[in-house]
Amino acid sequence: MSTFITAEIGINHNGDMQLAKRLIDAAVTAGCDAVKFQKRTVDKVYTREYLDSPRKSPWGDTQRAQKEGLEFDREAYDEIDRYCREKGIEWYASAWDVDSQKFLRQYDCKYNKVASAMLTNDELLKEIASERKYTFVATGMSTLEEIDHAVRFFEEADCPYELMHCNSTYPMPAEDANLKLIRVLAETYQCKVGYSGHEEGTLVSVCAVAAGATSIERHITLDKTMYGSDQKASIEPYELCRLVKDIRDAEKIMGTGEKILTPAEEEIKRKLRGQV
């Protein structure tokens, strides 16, 4: 089975549609299956006190200015939807509040995503599960008890889901990957388990496929030195191309698990065992 590969644009577009399109193009060129964005209703996700607090950014000197500067509006998402259809790539987004999830519904995306930060937001989980679309559920920062709780919403709604092993540090040290947990989660919940990575480079993500991950999600950027909290934990277009190629090669290397002799091995067998 082919690993489902998502290029997470998230907020790395920095509110610039042309930059978003260049990132979509990079994902298409690399051979990704989908691109993903993030959608927030700023006044619903953050408190007024937080939004009024200071933060210097290209859009102003408050948290509000920064958060609103990173959000795309209806017109922008219309263009994202049109552009992705033109380029032949799926797109979807992780909503951080119920209003954002309802906003995304109008685009009839094939997939939903629960961000690790939202795993304990029962109202949002219920809303997402009610759509009964295939949903990727990130498990960063979460205990097994919290995952149990979240999974119930999808099972009770008969909504198909795939857990995503994740460590929510940006960037994540490679030694913290704990990829053996992928199979543990798969056995515990009897479902597919992917990997959402925030590490530097691509090795851990390829190893995740060998460890059983059925999907891979990685943040992408045009340049890791650009403004943004996620840029450093992202991979650039050339790394994305290498990642997709390495994943497809890893799938071939892993094989089927069936014990068979290849024609070349049969030939060697005849020679070394005296059957010539």
C-alpha cells in the first residue's frame, strides 16, 4: 500500500497567496498526495488579553496583528481550492475552532485533520467526527488516556480515522522520535497510524515508513530562514523531493513479507547447491 504523503503548508505562506501557490507547486513537483493548511477564527482560539499582548511581526506589534496577518480569508481559500484543482492535488486543513471547521465544510475537502493541540477539544472533535470524512488525528502532547477519549468521538460517529504519531517540539531532536510507538498505537487501536514529523531533515520520516507508518506529514517551506515559528522545523523543496523519492524506494525495499525466491536467487541456488 502506498504511503499517503501530505505537505503541510500550515501558516508558512505568511499570508501571501503567491507564496502559498509556490509551496503547492513544490508539493506537486515532489509527488505529494495532498497539501494542508491551518484555519483559525482568531477571536475564538485566543483570549483578548493574549491578542492584546506585544509581539513584533511584519504585520504589527501585537499578537492580534500577527495572528490575523497569517490567516487567509474566504477569497483566498476560494483561490486555494481552484488552484489545487487545477494542479491536480488534494488539499485540506486543520481547524482550530468549530467556526473554522464549518467554514472549511463548504469546500468539500476529502480529508479532515485534528491538530495535536486540539485533541482535547471535545466540541471540535464532535463537529469534525459528525462529517464522517477520513480524518487524520495527530497525537502529539497526548497521553494514551487522552487518545482514548478522542478516538471515542470518531468510533461513536462511525467516522473513519487514522492516528498520527507525533512529537510536538519544533524542531524535534531525532532521538525523541520513538518510532516503535507507531506499531504500539496500531495494535492498541486497530487502525492505521501515520507519522507527523517536526524534525530537521528527512531520515526520521523515512524510518517511520519502515516502522509501519501509513501516512507522512511534513511542514514545508521555501526557505527555513523566513519569518515564522514553523519554518525551522520544515523542509525545503529539494528535501521534499528527496523525501518522497526515499519513501517510495522504502516501500519497495520493505516488500510484501512473503518468503519467495527471486529469479536471480534461483539461479544462484542452482549454482551453489550443485543443481547445474
